[in-house]
Amino acid sequence: MVTIITGASHVGKTVLAQRMLEKYKYPYVSIDHLKMGLIRSGNTELTPDDDEQLVGYLWPIVREMIKTAIENKQNLIIEGCYVPYDWRKDFDEQYLQEIAFICLAMTEEYIDSHFAEIKSHASDIENRLDDSDCTAERIKADNRQVILGYQNAGEKVILIDGDYEQVIKGLL
């Protein structure tokens, strides 16, 4: 089984992947790590700020990693925000049966009432070297985009609107 965890920035994708690793002992791949490896090695001219182009650049690699894991009957967690809204079109039914998809987003009300807490947990798993661009308005805009994009593609989005820990525990 391959589990894809995606969603908005600062929503806890990496926290969920880490907890799944600890509970199920399935390895996980951070798409952000792949991104930075390709950027730092000079294999792309893209930068960490080129989000739109990074989806098109990274997804074909991630997609084939997913197929390889399924073909080898290996469990794998893929975590990151560079998953296209229409990701399902890239897989035949035999692959889709072996993929669990989790998309996380926060409501605007949750962000408004928990922004300081969200920001304080930004580096729980991975150290964010510069999180100065993290504002409530930016997080709300990112969440709106994720919710609309995935819902318009027919995907279920798990909305965090109350007890964050209960939502995460429910996914485990």
C-alpha cells in the first residue's frame, strides 16, 4: 500500500507521515527532500519558490516511485505538497487500488483561532530555516487553493476545524 499525504503548507503533513512511520514502520519519502536534493545538486534551475513549475517537475518522478513500490508490493508513505489535483489520471485501476490518498487543510476559522499554535509547530519534524513569510493570510490563501483544487478534482479533503490531534489520531 502506498499512502499519499498532501495538503496545504503548515497543516501537518510531515507530522502525520512521521507518526505513520512510527506506528506502521512504513518508510516515508518527503517530496520536499527530493525537491531540495535536485535543486542543491544542480539538476534543475528551479528554486524553492517555483511552486507551480515544481509540481510538473517533481510529480513524474514521484509518480514512478509510487508505481515501483506498488509493483514490488512495498508499503510507502509519500508526503508533500507537490501532488497535482488530477493525480489519479496517471494511474491505472490496478495501481489506484493500492493507493490511499490523504489531503489535509485547515478552515479559515481554525487558522484565525490557532495561528500562533500553527506557527509554533512549524518545525516539529523538519527545521524550517526561514519561515518569515508565514502569515495567517498566506496560510488561509494556501488552504483555500488546496481545498478548491482537490475538491474540484473530486477528491475528499480532510478539514481541520477543531481538535487537531483528534483529526490526526483518526487518520492513524
